[in-house]
Amino acid sequence: MFSHRQQSTIDQYLAQYSEPDGVEITLHRQFSQVLVIPAYSERPATLTRLWAEMPTDSLLILVINAPALHPKTLALLAHFEGYCTRPGPQALWQTSLHKDKAGLLVINRCYPQALIPEQQGVGLARKIGADIALKLINDGTVQSPIIHSTDADARLPKDYFTQIQPSDAAGWVYAYRHRLPAPEHLKTAMRLYELKLSHFTGGLRWAGSRFGHASLGSIIAINAVAYAQVRGFPKRATGEDFYLLNKLAKIGPIIRLQGGRVVLSPRLSQRVPIGTGTGVRALIDQNLEKTALFYNPETFAHLQLLLTTLTTAETTAAIEAVSDPKIQSYFTNSNCLSTFRKLEANAGRKTHFQRALLNWFDGFQQLKFIHHLRDLDLPDVTLARVLQAPWFQSPHALDIRRDRLEKIRDLA
């Protein structure tokens, strides 16, 4: 399945960087594909339904985790223990491998001896599951070299496992939508939240950024070799999806899939400081005529100019000569020119210099650039203004569904 070099990359990762949870796991059944889900304080019925809807030749790795003893999470574990067989009394993993349904591998990280450190949170839970998936791909238990990642409350489309075609991609992101809550004011807040996400990713793509994809852990699929190259999910309580994709995009394309959408929960949880729940709550009952909620579209024009400059520049002096005063302000504020000079000194050829520049000016740095311009003199704008952005004139290219975009237009 893998070249000698790819195999070496995977072997090194599994030996040096993989979490130890999967070392002793051996499954006496083969699967076509694998899906990883972290589960904390989830309803058993939701996950049981997702498992039942998966193809019978697929494997679900369920990482049941908590930062402290948590009754609801322990009840979830007890529920799935009813389906599973444990290999030994001390084992923190168990399986259900009946051939008439999808395989199930349950990892117990919610017992006192196996709790997830709070500061590592969902990032570590995803990493544990994905590391085990990589091991099973490597030993031939799973045939597809792709690690799928979603969340416990997601609903997967029927074509979920068939959307991805062989390619040199480092990763894929599925199209998505959120289920709309019943109250009308919450429906509006959810549509606005999706619009904010689509505005950001649409603006990035319009500017020519390779980081113009949604960064949601529930819609990611990862090339197994690329996963090993970037050393897996970051062990963070939040933002693990953003930072993983940020690393993956530097070593290969991230493909936006156009098939059936993953349907995400509208729950307003505030378990983490950033995320859907926090984002939607901030948009409830806003005055859409007066309240500035969206990045200024002009920001992305300046980003486009800077990306073009970095792509074509042969020297730091050529970058420094850019005439845009806002970009010059960013140079001064970030002190990035000194970084560019170091990159230039270490680069043997201009192509190496340009590659180093673009790897440094990654998704995180681009977000900092956008925030600098916002704080400088391009403040956030209202709904009516943001809908005039060029990328909203081609709605088929956006992440948000067209019907939801039209509902938002009616509010402007």
C-alpha cells in the first residue's frame, strides 16, 4: 500500500509519537474504512444510531473520554459495554466485531486511571483514536489509507465513505450544514453563524489562500501518510481541527468535497471557549442593520496582494518594497521582515525561499493579518455590507447552502 519512504514515515510516527492506547490492540477482522469519534457527555442513542447506519465493512473507533469522573459519560461507556467483548479484565478497550454490522472498537478514557487531562481535551481524544486507526491501516486491518473524523452528534450522508477519490491530497473536508433549532431567533442565529464561517473561508479562497476550508473536526478526513508526517492531532482542548488542517495544508492539498453534507448538531454547548455553541450564542437577537458582525471584505483584497507578493518575490527586499500602507503596517507590527530575511539566508534557491515564505504565512498568520487590518482601520461590517463581497456573488462556491444564504439576504 505504501512506498518505502511512506512506510518509514508511518513506522517512525507509530514508534515515537503515537499514543500508547493502541499498542496491544489486534482485531481479528478486516475492514474497508475507519471512522474516529471522541465522545464526552453524549447520548447513547445518538451514537448507537450512527453505528447502526455505518456500512458493515467499516470500523467505528469510539474514544469515550472525560477530564474527571462524569456520570453521563460513564453511563455511555456502560451502554456500549453491553455490545462488546473485553480482551482481559484490565483492558481499557473492547470490541464488537460481528460481521452483520459495522465493527466497533471502544476506548475507555473516562475511568480514574485513564482520564484525559483537561488542557488536552478533545485534541488528545481525537489523537488517540486516529493513532489507533493509523496502526490498523498499517497492519492491514483497515484497507483504506484514510482516517475519517467526526463528532458524536453528527449525521453522515449515505455517500460519506464513497465521496473521496484517490489523489495526492493531504486531507479532505466534507460539505456540512447545521440542523436548525425550532425557535425562529435561533434559526436566524445559526444561519448567521454559517454565513460568518462561509464569509471567512470564501474570502480566503478568493484571495488565493490554500487555507480556505472549514476547520471543523466533525467533517475531516486525513491521508494516513500525511497524518504521520504532521505528527497527528494537536493535544489541545480546542482548535485541534484548525491546527491539524493548518499543518496538513503545508504538505498537500486540502480538498473540499461536494457530495452529501454532514449534518451537525445545533446545540449551544459552551464546553469550549470557541466553537459552534459559543459562536451561535453571540449572534442571538443582534440588530442586523447596525451591528458589525463580519470581517471587512476589503481585508481580503489586501491579503490577496500580500499572497501574490510572497508567491512571486525572489528577495526580502522585493517584499519590503510593496506599496500598500496596510501591508507595511502589518510588517512593522509583526516584525515578520526579520523572519523573511532569515528564511532567505537559509534558502538555497528562490523556489525554496518562496515555499518557506508561504509555509510561514500559514492559516494562523493569515488570521493574524486579518485581525491586524481590522484593528487598524478596516473594522467589521454589517450584514448588508458583507453580502456585497465578490464571493457572495457566486453562491455555488460557498460553504453555506444557497437556500440559507437567500434567507439571510431577506434580513439585510
